[in-house]
Amino acid sequence: MRLKRLEVLSSDEVEAIHSASVDLLSTTGIKIESKETRALLAGQGALPDDETTLVRIPESVLKEALRTVPSSFTLHGNDPSFSFEVTTNDTVFATIGTPVKIHDPSHKRGIRDTVLKDTIDQLKIVDGLDHVMNSHVDVWPNDVPYLALHAHVIRAWATNCKKPYVLGVFGRRASQDMIDMTAMVVGGVDELVKHPRLVGFFNTTSPLLLPQVMTNGFEVFAKHGQPTIIAPEAMAGSTAPVTLAGLLVQTNAEILAGIVLSQAFKKGAPVLFGTVSNITDLSSGNSAMGSIETGLITAGIAQLARRYHVPSRGPGCVTDSKVLDVQAGFERMHTMLLAAQAGINYITCAGTYEATLAEALELLVIDDELAGMVNRAVDGIVVNEDTIALETIKKVTKSKDKNASFLGEKHTIKHMKKEIYRPELVNRERRSRWYKNGAKDIIAVARERVDQILKEHVPPRVDPALDVKLLDFIKTVESRTMDDYRAAEGLSSGSPTLPGSRDLE
């Protein structure tokens, strides 16, 4: 049987957290910076206060939004032959983070600033992986203008990867750019709406604030039918209560408010019920993404998402380690396995370290292999008349051949590929053979796999005329100023800029 889902909450505890979240939204509310968005929600039956910016959301409004939000959606790739479904029953894997630095052994400190070539290499590798289904702008290039970064990475995706792409919904103007460029690539806006290629990432600001820039971008993605991940990154003890139950109440309320907003933008807009919430390290005050508590929080979110029949998103393979060491290994495995056992439907899990702020292409291929292992673990043990293998055991036992074994049996050949997961990177040789083959550790083996994928990668076919249009679009984007963006978002001069990389987990 398949592994039983890990449940960290009883059914009564799930209901207690739900009830507290409903109470929080209906009596206190959530701060929404955009007056336009507050007015939109008022039209749905919410109760805004323009002075405090708090919007109270009655339970009846929440129930209506949960009635119309989909329980599944299909994502399509740049290549129309590539697609996968995100449901409330299965698990798929994607990458995580917005690193601005990358592991580089040739650098004197072993790490350097990321550049656009790193973004392209990461996309090529994701394209060649078996289990990781898409990329989350996992390398933020430092060598392109910040205000045009979104346009540069969309072109990088379009020309190097057949799988879907995920970007932060950082503002109305930038989000519309993403839609326009992607529509150019896939054959028009109608095709993009019909077959979504993009996923937006919407971080609430904990505690209980929906920033105007982010809600503006969220609206663009929702109205164009592109799924959006609603994912608070609350930290127990600083931006959320130190008790994990209290953090879950707050995080759940923020996600539910996001769902209400998504359905106000467009009935049936697809979302993921997400989290990157974790704890505050009590010694440093930093986020502790690799903590065991992150796994517990993620498991709790999986249970809440099932209560609402909405696909869930949670982190795996996250670590706070600054190097590719044992800490990086055990933290990424326990966060990954807890997420999978808990039944998270969309696990963002590959390629990063240092709390997702640094990328390692070697980790990307290692984490793909971990995803395969986790899939095998969750499948559990199949028990039926054939797999019990009683007659095969009797046959081998009765054999007069003193060297008799199960290796050559038809039963072994029939079942071995499904029963035994065969990793490509893990070394299981005898030490003598390992020495003979170069005594490579897994990072060295992973590097070889990275180099192989990059060498053999076949990019999508892009019409040269289309690429010229994309480059012209980038030039237009690069000509804008920060004030142009502020004006598009309805912000005054001197207002906060677009979200930084940490906001776009």
C-alpha cells in the first residue's frame, strides 16, 4: 500500500485552526493597501475600512470563493507537447528560490554573483530533468537592469526550456509584460489563457498585509487565467506567533484572503494553497528554512488545503547551510520527505542552499534524484499474489544449484524496475572500484551530469523573427524608469520600489 499521509493535526485541530482563521478575517480583517482592490472586495460583500486599510471578510464571502476556486488545473510548456496536471491527489516537483549568487568552485570563495548565462544554464538543466517539472526563475541575473529583469528571463525561458515557468507577480506593468511576451511566444493571448504556461508567485506580507504592487500583479495573472501560488512566508516568533498553531492560523487566514481576492478578480481563477512559512532562529534572528519545524508547518498546510479542496504548495530540499555539506543534505531530505508524506501537491524543492538565496547547479540534479527517491518511498509496498512471490521463493529454495539466487528469475526481471529505484548519481560500488573510477564524491558526479545535460541540450525552435520581437520588447522595457513603474502601480514618487528578490520566493 501507499504510505499513509503524515498528519500533524487531528480533524478537530484542523477545524479549530479553520475557525480561528475565519474569526480573524471576519472580525479583524486583513490590510490591503490598494484602494481599488478594497473597493472590488466590497462589491463581493467584504467590509473595508479605508482609514485603517483593514478589510473584514465575512464567512459567507469566503465560502463563495471556496466554491468557485478550482481543485485542479493543467500547466503547459513552451513546447505544446509538454504538460502536466496539478491536482489535490498527486505530487509534482518544481524548483525553488530566487538566488542572486551561485556555487562556483573556481571562484576564490566558492560562490559568486549570478549572471544571465547562469539563468540560461539552469533552464537548460531543468529541461533535461525527469522529475522536476518547471523552474521558478531560480537564478536572478545581476548583469541585467533590475527593472527589465523579468523581460530578460522570459526570453531566456522561451529560447531554452520547453517546460512551464514561474515568476513573481511583481506589479501590474511587469506582470502584463510577462503575459505579453509569453503570448508572443505561444501564439497569442487566447492560446495562453486556454493553455496556461506561466505561474505567478504571490507573497503576502506577514502579518496580514497584501501589498498594492503584489495585488496589482495578481490581478493581471488571474484575469489571464494563469495560476498563482499564494504563499505567505511568516516566521514563527517574529512575523507570526511563536506557536506553530498560531502561525498556521495566521498563514491560513492570509491564504484564504488571497483566494477570496483571486475569485474577485476572476471566478474560477486557479491558485495553489501555498506556504514558505518557517521559524525565527532564536540565536541569530534569521529565517530557519531548513528547520524541522518548516516540515511540520508544511504538513499542517497540506491538511488545511485538503479541507478546502485546493491544490497545495510547500517547500522541500531547503537548507540554511552556506556550503554543500552534510547539513545541506539532511535538511533538504527531511523537508522534502515531510512535504511528500504530508501530501503536498506541488513541492518546490530543487537547486538552492543558504535559505534559497544561493543556487548550485549540482544540487539541481541531485534534488531531481531525491524527488525520484521520494516518489518511490511514497508509493510504498505493493502486496498482492504476484508480489508476495511465494512460488518463486519455493522454486529457489528447492533448487539443487548451490549458487541459486533470485537474480535470473522471470519474477525478478518482471518487477525489478518498478520495485527498485535506480539512482544515477548515488555511488554503491566497492571502495576499490570507487578508487579506480576516480574516487569522486556526489558533487563531482553531479557536476559531470550538469555538464552532460548542457552539452546535449536541444533548445526549443524559435523563429528568428520572433526573437527579434522579444529583443525589441526588452529594449522598450529597459527604457522605462522607476517612476514609470510607480505610476503604473498607482504609487507616488518616493513610494517603495518593486519587491526585491526575497519577496518573490
